[in-house]
Amino acid sequence: MDEQRGRGGPPQWWRYGPAWWDRQEERGPRWPWRSTLVVTVFVLAGSAFAGRAQHGERADLDLYARLLLLVAGGLLLWRKRRPVAVVCGTAAVVMLYLGGGYPYGPVFLTVAVACFSAVVAGHRAAAWAAMGTLWAGHVLLAHWLYRWLPPAGDSAASWSEEIVVATWVVAIASVAELARVRREQWARERAERAGAARRRADAERLRIARELHDVLAHSISVINVQAGMGLALLDSDPEQARTALTTIKAKSKEALGEVRQVLDTLRAPGDAPRTPAPGLDRLPELVEQAAGAGLTVEVEGAPPRLAPGTDLAAFRIVQEALTNVVRHSGSRRARVHLAHDATALRLRVDDDGPATGSDAGGSGNGLAGMRERAAALGGTIEAGPRPDGGFRVRAVLPLTAGSAAGEAGGTPHGRPGARRPREDR
């Protein structure tokens, strides 16, 4: 029941339309055979019954009258494809039927159905014009032309009857307008729901891309450095080469595990992760991995207790910044500074450079990923050359939901005349 009604709101079908509505719009308008047949049979049978009840007051149903009733009902078959022509045609046929002096009855149902379809399809002016013309024609027949039209000896209709007919016209048009408005709301809400689904899919795709980039970029950078070291020392220092190969094995295993965890979210998006997401409590492990790649990392400060999302973002930002130092900087030393107050966590990663030019022409996905992570939490990222040389990445992440970071976001390209920053930032 809750799934149908949502969180105390209207049922699902009322908010977004019946389940078959989308399929019908994709296929285009179908021929309404069944409903047209039902309406036509009802009009023919009901008119025959009305003819017996009004015998002597109105003209008897003859072949011409039944042909008009059949045409009025048959026109409804085109009401979804040619709504304007159908509503005008049914109004004209019913006018001929009334002009023949035939019995009142369900013949007006054909005009009501045609009017409803025209209004729902958006042809409001045509529907109102047809209904208004039919009512005006009925007034003309019932109060002036009745003297020269069958049945003989007919008298003028009372104005109270005209008021009833006008009331029915307004009621039918009003119901049709309500249906049109509801249909437009369904269309808007379906479009909004589809757009929201696309945005969620895009956000999830970006999240997975960031995770894969951060995991693989860091791990493969360490593996690349260790592989180069192992090749260089294979002959001169086999024991050191063995250590490098051991590091490669351990790091590749860790990377495979993290990639598998990311991919598991694709196979079972609703399941909880099998292992906890990494956070700043793994910073010593990150420092040790960087040392294995030949980078000495000094850590200053300690992080506060963080929410899981903030903890993961802070860890990935530090990880990506150190990966960039390994890949693009000539410096073999880096400093990670952690500070916080009541509202924000401040991270700073510095190296002394200079840029080595290796891997020049990178895509810059690392910096984009860091900025996306910070922006998702309401934080900021600054990245660029330092005035005294080297490179700096500074992140400000709010500790509470909705708190804004106080620092202004910087540009990764530094001030004019500064050396070009490393590409992958």
C-alpha cells in the first residue's frame, strides 16, 4: 500500500498516470474499436427505446435516422487521430438528426465523447466552438424553425430545457478540461521523473568513475615506480628487486579488491558494501605506500571524527594529491597538513617540485575528481603552483551538513607567469 501511495501522498497512478499510458504514447494513437462499437450500439439501442417513449411527440426513427446515428457513432473511430474533424462532424450529424425531428436520446453522447477527446488532445477552441454551435443550433430549431420542420404540429421547447442542455454542455466541457489538465500534469511529472532518473544515473556513473580513477591511478603509480626500480636493480641488487616485486604484488591485490568492491555496487546497487569505505584512519597506510614508491611524506595534525562521506572524500583527496606528486613532481618529499575547527576540515598537501614533465598531457581527471568530491559536500579545492616553488593542493570540507566552506576556490593554473602545473591535477 505504501509503495502505491508513496509517503502519504496520492497513489502512483494518480501522480504519473496509468501504467499503460507510457506504452500507449510510445506506440502512438490506436484505433478505439471497442469503445466506438460500445458507444454506437448504445446510441442505436437507446434511441430506439427513446423513440418508443416519445411516440407521437417526435418523428419515428426511419432508415435515414438510423444512418445518421450510425455515422455519428462511427466518426468516433477517428477521434484520436482527427479530433477537430470528429467533434465538428458529430456536431453537424446531430444537428441534422435534431432537424429531422427525431427523438431526443443518447445521440448527444457522441458529441460529448468527441468533445472530450478534442479537449484532452489540446483542441479546446474547436471543441468549445462545436458545442456552442450545437447548442445555438438547437435553440434555433426548438424556438423558430420548428414550425417548418417535422414533426408536424410540434411546439416550441421551454427555455428551462435549454438551460438544462446548456448546463450539460458546460459540465461535459469542464470534465474534459479537467482531464486535459491532469494529462498535462502526468506528462510533466513523467518527464521530471525521467530527468531525475537520468541525473541519478549520471551522478552514480561519475561516482564510480572517480572511485576507479582514484584507486587505479594511485595503485598503478606505485606499481609503475616499483616496476622501474625492480628492473633497474634486477642484476645489481636482486634482493631489493624482490622487495619491489613483493610490493607490486601486494599493491595489485589491494587494487583488485577495491575495484571489485566498486563493481559490486553495479551488480547489486541496493546492497551494503562488503568492506568499509577507506578514511583518514588509513593515512599511515597511505604514507607507507608512498614510501614504497620513493616518496617521503610528513603528516602534521590529526583529523576529527568525520562522517563516512567526508572521511572518504578527505582520504581520496590526499591519495590523489600524493599520487600526483609521485607521477609528476621531481620532489621526493611531501607534506600533509590537517587542521579543523567547529565547522570545517582543512587539508593541505605540499611538495617542493619542480615538475618533471613526465606523463605530460594528462587528462586532468584527478583534479576534476577532487573538486567534484569537495563540491558534493559543499567544500572547495584550490590547486596550483606555490609562489616559492612546488605545488599545493588545499581542500576545505564542511563538518556539518549545509555549512559552507569559508575559503574561496582557486584556479589550478596559478598566477600569470607561474610555471605550468602538472597536467593530472
